[in-house]
Amino acid sequence: MKLKTFCLVLSLSFSLIFADANAQHTMTNVYGRNVQSLNGKWDAIIDLYDQGRKNKIFLNKKPEGKTDFYEYAFENGYLLNVPSDWNSQMPELKYYEGTIWYARRFDVTKERGKRLFLYFGAVSYRCRIYLNGKEIAEHEGGFTPFQLDITNTVKDKDNFLAVEVNNTRRVDAIPAMAFDWWNYGGITRDVFLLSTPETYIDDYFIQLDKYKTDKINASVKLSEKKANAVVTIEIPELQLKQTLKTDGNGEVKTSFATKKLKRWSTTSPTLYKVRVSSENDQVEEQIGFRNIWVKGEKVYLNDKAIFMKSISFHEEIPQRKGRAFSEADAVVLLTEAKALGCNMIRLAHYPQNEYIVRMAEKMGFLLWEEIPIWQGIDFKNEVTREKAGKMMREMVLRDKNRCALAFWGVANETQPSEPRNSFLKYLIETCKTIDTTRLITAACDLVRFDNKRQVFTMDDPFMKELDVVAVNKYMGWYHPWPVTPDKAIWEVARGKPLIVSEFGGEALYGKTGDADLVSSWSEDYQATLYRDNLEMFKHIPNLSGTSPWVLFDFRSPFRFHPTNQEDWNRKGLVSDQGYRKKAWYLMKEYYDSKH
Ligand code: GCB
């Protein structure tokens, strides 16, 4: 077999191993439903050599006859917390990449006319689910939710649920072989049992019209293609209510005219209670309404040009050296962003948990959300493209009712090529089959200094596909200055709004040193770098926002320096222990000066 064909077969068979049989995208607003938590301590088996599946350990058999024995048992072994990554729970799992089995028992109260689902907020990176000894589903993608209908497989008492989780890096995965953050594995987000009526409200999309200030568009879809079923949509505080009948697809589509609406904004993040009811189901949540669009080189929020005072963070609590997974964790991350004076978060580099997204909306942050298309992705691989499309769908479906969501990001630092361009176009199209209202962006990487013209420029044909162009540029860190910052004039993506989506440099908290020396790893040099970049920003005419990299120091196997890094990316404005570095204060001053 030719090498190329062999690779294709190999990558197809890998992906077949973890194709998503029976895992469905989740119903809208899981957190507003009737749920029973399955969080807690789960039994665990570490399966470094992938022997568990072959030996059917998901059957969890016990010896019965005199000659029986089994070389495993889930009981009385390791215990792992769910939700959480496994790496932070036992020293021997710090660098673990491979398979770990999780298991627990549960009872349910089965009710006639009800359906039961298993919901996983995220499992990193791929998993197979076994219920009562039967494999029922698979899912790939470490940062998006999925659900399984278990109505017909579940028993009243003593169900045995096993989850085979694997976080091995692969060429055809997203992200792929190397990425600048920790490869946390495990059941990293909430697990729920979800109970719904037989026919339930599967999906709804309720947001303000993109351009009209007094028109709310709403659509609702039932889980069955039932015509003439009654659906009611209400926003009680606005005295809005409509009762409608479904079409043959079990859907209703309508709009509401409203004069009294107070639009959501970053300074006044008003949310309204919205209630959707069908004959036997009802779901409620808080929804905000705002307009966001682009005109010329500016982004307009509620008819006013806005400067995006953004920051990035990973879904990580540095002090715990582990994934963030709770509402309390969301408060820790977002409070620090608020203190910095931000009005936007770039959720790097993957969809983060719903606590963060919902809390950010309540606190008045716009959001940029992206799937982990990070640098070296296998753009030629059809299977990878399908996976990316599915991740995009799962992300957009989950968060499309969050008015804070302003940007869907399709890539971070990818190099132009025909396969890459068509892959990313496919992602945009996929997104637009669900939501055409948000701004599409990507963090590009090709800004360079044109010596002849003495300006910074960028040639990336993909720019034309984007509503807002974003660029990562590490002046003073990865790139020495070709001219002094006051002469650093940009001509990049003129005619469109431009966000500097990453800039920064590393400093070890508390380290003093030469303010001119990059390799001093000092707060003093980091402060110089920030001062210089803030000066350069004055010479970017279409600058619509900035997003320093990054709020907190974060863990990354990319970072080998023995005394300054020790597996930490030190570009944080705040240290791993939560202390603010000098550059934090410069950024704060800059953001406070921007209105
Ligand atoms: C980048 C990446 C980000 C890295 C950062 C760095 O361009 O987008 O994920 O962590 O640079 O620190 O090098």
C-alpha cells in the first residue's frame, strides 16, 4: 500500500473506532431542565495498554463458579472526582495520556411517558459509554456536550454505567499533536440524568433581530415532527406572549414587536425571563437582547461603536493546576477580568463550560468562542473536517441563545493553503446553517513588516471570509521591533475592523531585571513590552479591540525552561498564584482610558 493510502486507511480506522454512534447534540438549555446529578466520586481503572475493552471490563463481572476469576474490579480501587480532569487528582496522572475507565452505579425513578437522557458536559477527549454491560455510544471532542437517550436501556435499580475515556493525541484529532496547553483528560464537566416528557422541547432560538432594535425573532422545535401541537413563548416582564401551532416539522417560527425592551449591554447586562411551553413540557431561562453588527472598520453594539477590551484565559484554575468546572471557578476567572476593566473575553482556545459562558453574560462580557483549530490541523483529512463541523455545531447549538456571544472563531494561527481555506469555509457554512447573526472571525498569524513600505501588512486570502479580522502578533517577544513603536504603522485588513487577538511576553512573578532584555524573564521587561505595544496600537487605524495573551499563567508542556517556566507559560498578567504583575496595571490603565 502506498504511504498516503495507508495513512488514510489508518486515520479512517482511528476515527471509526471513535465515531459518534448514538451520541446526540444536546437539547437547548440543559441547565434549565429536570436533572439529577451524577457528579461525585466515580470508580476508576487506569488502562495504559488499552486492555479493558478487549477483556470486556464494562461487564463488571464477579466470580460465580469455583473456577471463575476476573483480573479487575471497579469497586475498592481508585476514585476520581467527576467533574474534574484526572491529571490534577493523583501525582502519577500529571502527564497521563491514554485510557482511564470511570464507573458508577445509579438508580432512577422510571415514569411512564417520560424519556431519560444521559448528559455529559464534556469528556476529554474521546469516550465510549457502556450501560448495564452494553456499549451505547461514542463521542469525540473534548469541549462540547452530548446526550444519549437511555429510556429503553435503563433499569429502575442498580444501573452500572462505565465510561472509557481516552486523551491520546492524534494527527487527525482537534486539537492535534501539539498545543500550548495541558492535555487534561477525564470527565471534565457535569454529568446529569435528564428527564423529559415523551415529546419535549428540543430546541429554541430566541434573540433580537440583528439590525432591528424592537424585533425579537423566535423559533421552537419539538423533539417529534408533530403538526398542530401548541407552543407558547412568553417574556412576562415585557408582557409578550404568543401561542402558536407547529408545522409538519414540529416547529414554530415567529417574531415579537416590543417597544419597552432594555437592551443588554456590557455596562448594563439586562436579562429577561423567557418561558417556552408545549402541551406537556416547559423550559425557562434568562435571555438578553442586543444588536451587534459591523459597518466599515467598526463593530457596533446597540448602534454604538464599541472597542473590545478583551482578555483570554484557559479553562484552568492555576492554583489548583486543573480544569475549571464550577460556578465558583467561573467567578474566580471572570472577577479578575472585570478588575482589569475588560468588556470581552476570548475563550481560549475551545468552548469553555456553561458556567463561564452564562456568568460572563450576567457580568456584562461579550464573548468570542472558538473550537480548537489550533495551528497544525490535518486540513486535508475529510474525517477531521467532519469532526470539526460537528464540534462547531455542538458549540453553536449550545450557546446560540447567549446574547453575550458576539464572535464565532473558526481558527487560531493557521497557514493559508487550499485545503485549509476550504476546511475553514466549511466551518463557516456549518455555523451559518444554525446562526447567521454573529460575527465570524479567526485569529490570523501572518502580519509582517514590509521593509520597502515601512508598514506592517498581511496577506491572507482568508481575510475576505471574515466579518472581523483578528491577528496574533508578539512584538517585542517572538518578533524584535523593526522600527520604534511610535513608527510602527499598520495597514492590515483596511476596510474591516481589526482585533489584535494576542500579544504579550513572559515574566516570572516577582522577578526584577533589565527592562530592555527579553531574556530577563522579568516583570520589568514584560512592562516595557506592554508599554511598546500600547504605543503601537495608536498607529493601527482600524483597531477595534485588543486581547492580551493572557490573563493567568497557565500550564503547558511546551515550556521547558527550568527556572522561569517549569511547565508554565508565563505570559499571564496574573501569576499562577493569583498575583498581579506590573504589566497588569498598564493594561488596566489603557482599558480604563478607552470608552
Ligand atoms: C500563540 C497561541 C497561544 C500560545 C501563545 C504563546 O500564538 O495562539 O495559544 O499560548 O501564542 O504563548 O506562544
